[in-house]
Amino acid sequence: MHPEINPVALQLGPVAIHWYGLTYLVAFALFMFLGRQRLHQEPYASLSRSNAWAFRDVEDILFLGVMGVVLGGRIGYCIFYKPEYYFSHPLEVFAVWQGGMSFHGGLLGVIAAMVWFAYSRKKSFWQVADFVAPCVPTGLASGRVGNFINGELWGRVADPSLPWGMVFRGAGDLPRHPSQIYQFLLEGMLFFVLLWWYASTAPKRGQVAAAFLLGYGVFRFIAEFFREPDAHLGLLSLGMSMGQWLCVPMIAGGIALWLWFNRQPSDAAVQAR
């Protein structure tokens, strides 16, 4: 049985502080902490003074990234998951309190934020993307904790003998996979460990960002086998969910970008010319 935790962590008179909101704060704090650590990793630690990164850059990219997540996530949900409904009810696009966010839309929003940041700071987009990518999975993990506390985005019906199968309120009486926990472990913690380690090996420019696209796409694709598809969409072509179909271009793009960057000379080789 899902523990059905009260979504309100603290009530201060008329002000309710929700666990979900706190998980976002944890995600932002983790990004700031990890961003500070990234400043000491290569190639950022040895950049020339004119191209150097400072902690202020971490703060600014976080602010822009939050805007990208919120706007891109909401718009992406409306376009990817309910285009006909929101085309008929355009004003409800702004009704964010009704719920409905898309990771893939949020990713596009973050990419737009990074493009603006790179342009305004006269930095390489791929240098910015490589900096940000390893700091993201812990935030994703934090968000999945919030999903679990809220008892939302539950998994598909599980075998009754599954020891950790859970009955979620509003999802019927059958035990289900706690897919939020699967995603916390896969695309959150495991992905963070792998991507952070890979980034620490100082690969060629663009390869960390490419590894993020590939790695998240693979882990999310796997997790979708256990996550209940959206009721209004169900399973689409080839028995795949919308989440899985959206991961396909991420995986293909990640592989293509990694191979392309692998053929490019390293920054050190370019500077030595």
C-alpha cells in the first residue's frame, strides 16, 4: 500500500508548504552545490581569465534553467500530450495549477535557456551544455520523490507477489509498480553517478551533453515499461508509450552527437596549434 503521505509538509496559518515544492528547492540547492564542484573540474578549472566561469554564472544559468523548465515543461505537455484539447481551450495553457508538465518539453526549454546564456556570455553552447548536464540528474531524482509523495504518475499493474507492489489511491485496488522510485533510482541516482564520473574524465567538448541525451533517453525508455501510460493516450504504435517515443530522438541524437564530437580534435589540441 502506498503510504499516502500528506502532500502538505508544513501549514503556517493560510500558507501551506508542500513536499513537492520542497523537492524543487532541494533540486535547486543540489544544482548550486554540484555547479560549484564543476568549476573545479576540467576544462573549466583551467580556462583563461577571459573565458573563466564564476559562481555567479552557476546562479544565472540556474535562474534561466528554472524559467526554461517551467515554460518548456508546460508548453511541451500541451503540445505533446493534449494538443487537440489545448488548441480548443488555449487559455487553459496558463492553468498550471491543474497540473501537466513534460520533461521533454522542459528539456527543450532548458536548451533554449542555455542558448541564451551562451550567447549573452559569449561562451560556446556545448561548453555550457557540458557544464550543466552532470548537475541535472539529482534534480530529476528529487522530483521523482515529490511524485511518490503525491501518489502520482504511478506504475503499471504488477504481479500480486511483487514484494514492493503498491496500491495507489485513485488507481484501483490492484498493486502497481512504484515507477516513481524506479525513475528515482535509474534516471536519477544511477544516471548521476555514471554521468558525473564520465564528466570527470574530461572527454571532448560536447560529449558530456551527448551522453546526457543518450543516457537519459535509455533510462527513461526502460522506466516507461513500468509506468502507467497517460489514460487519454494509452500505448501508441509498436506498443510504446508517448514517453518512449519522445526518448527515441534523444537516444538517436545522443549517439550521433557523441560520435561526431569524438571525431573532432580536443580543446587542448586546438589550443596547441
